[in-house]
Amino acid sequence: MKKVLLLKGSSNYNVLRYWIDSLAKGFEKIGVETIILDTIYSSNEQIITSLQMDVDAVISFNGIFTDQQEVLNQVVKAPYILLLIDHPIDHLGRIQNLRDIDILTLMDRHDVNNLETFGLNVKNTYLLPHAAIELSIEPCDKKIDILVSGSYSDMSNYKGYINGQSPAIRAICEEVIENCLADTNKYYIEEFIEAFKKRDIMIELRLNETPEFVKMVHEIGRYVYSVNRLKVIMALADAGFNVEIYGNNW
């Protein structure tokens, strides 16, 4: 690999923008020429021209432009490397559009099974957990005891969605939530499928075939994650630690 195009987009507190800059530095250290396309400050013409460049790969976090199948198929000639840093359920449409020459990286042991559960078969799939940017080796004083970065989600919104379902479906949702909150080793997608099996209902979560159930699983997962995130923060605060939180909606 001699030249890559890195796509920089928007993200909460600009974290993915910083990561692209650090990724570029890493590539340059191993002799790979990097071109960064800042999609926020580029015109459509500039974007199309850049995507058509003769490079060895186009790389982005979470798959910028892969939701536009026409752009991916007709404009991007090089392999597209989608570095997924969110749960696959948040980007099923983008993953579904990947071509045989493209590459998908996942960061969680459950995610390979998740792709199969959602009926997605990506030819080139690899595990790439989160890494860290280079830090200064010079000693410095610690200014923050515990830092939490991540947005706050209002649990009542998810509860409202679940309560709006039929009694039978609501019972399944509540069962999954209860099981997952009682035991953090339990995974909500597996619990959701198991809850249907217990009722002799065979369900396959396919984006194009059962979008209503895919949405339901998404809402359950968000609720479980939100409750657990708040539990951790409150436990740290109650134990007397000084916690600083950065993210939307806190």
C-alpha cells in the first residue's frame, strides 16, 4: 500500500476527526502517502474528484458515503475500508452496500455473529479493536481523576417506544431488558432471539425483511447501554471519585 485517501467527517466532540489525523501520522511513519479529504468543508465536485483518485484504498470511520450505493459503485474505484467503531446495528445500510473488493473491520467479538444475525455477508471482514493515539513520554501532572466521554441518552425515550408496542411484544422487550440488566454477561441481541424461541416463534432479523424488529432490537440495546452507563457513573460518584463527563445532553 503506497497511497490512501482518508475521509474526515463530523462526529460528537470531533473524536473521529482527531483519529483520522492520528491515523494519517501512523501511515506516514510507515511510508504510506496519505491524503485527507475533509468532507465538511468540501464541495460535491471536490468530493467526487477526490473519490475518483488513483489510490490503493479509501478509508473512513463508520463508512462515510457508503450509504450512497451509487457513489460507492460508480465513483469509488479503489477498495473501501470501513473502520467500524459503532455497533453494526447503527450502520446496517452502509455495511450492506459494501462490494466484494471492500473491507470491513469490527471491534467486538459479538459483531461477527451480529452480521450473520442481520443477514449480512461481507467477504473481507477483520477484527480491529480500538487503539490509542500516541502520547507524550514526558511526565505531566494529572488534571482529571476520571474522564467519561459519551453522550447522555434519555432512557424515557426508549421506554416510551417499548411501551407503545403490543402487550406480547412489550413483554418480550421487558424480559430482555430485565435479563441484561441483571447479568451484564448477557447480550441483548441473543436474549431477544431467545425470548422469541421460548414462545415458539422463529424470528430472523433481516434489514430488508423485518425492519420493525431490527428497530426494536436497536431501542432495547440503547436502553440497556444507557442504564448501565449511568449506573457506572453514579457508582463512581457515590464512591467519592471526582468524575468529569464530556458529551452531548448531560
